[in-house]
Amino acid sequence: MYTPVAADVAKLRNTTGAGMMDCKKALTEAEGDFEKAIDILRKKGQKVAANRADRDSSEGAVIARVNQDNTLGAIISLNCETDFVAKNDAFVELAYELAEQAVAYSNKEEFLASDFHGQSVAEKLIEQTGIIGEKIEIGAFESIQGAFLGAYIHAGNKIASITSLSAKVDGADEAAKSVSMQVAAMNPIALDETQVSQETIDKELEIERELLTKEGKPANIIDNILKGKMQRFYKDNTLVHQSFIKDAGISVADYVKSVNGDLKVTGFVRVALS
């Protein structure tokens, strides 16, 4: 019977990230065939993944990355089952590496099918499920493009955001990062009032109308009151109208204009672990 030598076990462990005993067993089963041992570990991962398919993977790491030109960006959440795994250095490193690759893809399906060191991203996740022993999957996937992008990852890797500005100008790097911090902290529902869904508007109007009616406000002035209520709603909930977190005396739009008079925020994406 073949007995693996320590050097081969260490090599397989470094290649796959699997535990030492798992590597030893795989090499024994493969009778020293390195590639076959890798396949055995991958198959083990598939088995573990199938057994854990119904598990909740609500922990993980949320990572935002942009390309070198600051014109394409992506945020992914690499999800796992426990906070212990989510804080593991190797897990976070994998999340960063996957996020770097995600920048090149516009949707989750293409990203999962893309090649990642000789196997698809989806296969890599199955492999990691076997190695770590927890359900590992891509939860959220958001992509964005624009004239100039800036990203922000909140401490702990639980929230990340990317903001798009209208132009690459002096100060755009700091501005995009600052607005991305705003997005992470204040969680706006839309860029401005024109991008708030009609369903959201109707629901808000219905709630406010009912409250005003219960307060005994005359029906003939409720509509005027509602206009003011909605202006306040847009100020609190849309990005460009929100008070800037670094200077509550100005709006986000005003802050961006202070960097460059023609500069505007054109979009954003945000992902947070629930």
C-alpha cells in the first residue's frame, strides 16, 4: 500500500488548501498520483456541497473592486455559514481574488462560469466547500460602469459600495471614495427622486395620507402637506439630496460640486450582508 511522504502531503495542501489528513488520504487513495489526488479532493467537495445545500450561508465577506481605469467595478459577497470562517485570512483573500475577477463580468452567471486557475468559479466554490466544511457560495453580485468609479469596503467586510462620477477630474478619487462611504453608511434607495420607483412613492403617499387623516388634517390641505413630506422623503432617502456625512450642512450633490463645478454623481451600487 502506498504511503505518502510528507513533502507530497505538504505540496497538495499548499495547492488545494485542504487539511493535512485529507491530503494524506487523497494521496493514499490516488497511490501517489498528484492530479488524481486533486480530483479526489474536488469530488469530496461536491459531496460536502450536496450535503450542505440547504444550510444558511448568511455570513461571509463583501468585497468591492474597480479596474485600473476606474471605469468598471463589481461587488461580490462570498458567503459562508459562520463568522469564524468569514474572518479567516485565507477566506478573505479568496474573496478579494474572486472580486478582482468579477470586475470583467456583467452578471453573476458569466462570472460563475469563468475560468479561475483551471476550473470555473462555481467549481472552485464546490472545492472550497469540501475543504472548509461549510457551504461556500457567491451571494450578491453587482456590477457598475462609469466615467470614474471609486469603491469603499467597510471595516469587517460586511458592507461595500461603489460610486460612479461623471468625469475623471482632480479630486475625483477622494470624492468617489467619500460618496461611496456615504452610500455604505446611509443606504440610499435611489440616486435621486427620478429613480425612485412609483410603487415606493405610492406606498409612502398612502402611509403619510393615512397618518394625516388620523391627525384630523382637513382634506383640502392634505395634498399640500404631502408635497412637503415627499420632499423630505427624497432628502432622507436619495443619494444626491442626503446630507453629506462629513459635513451635514451640505448635500452630497453640493459636496461633489465643491470638488468640480461640473461634477455629478451618476450611479452607485451597494451590497451588505443581512
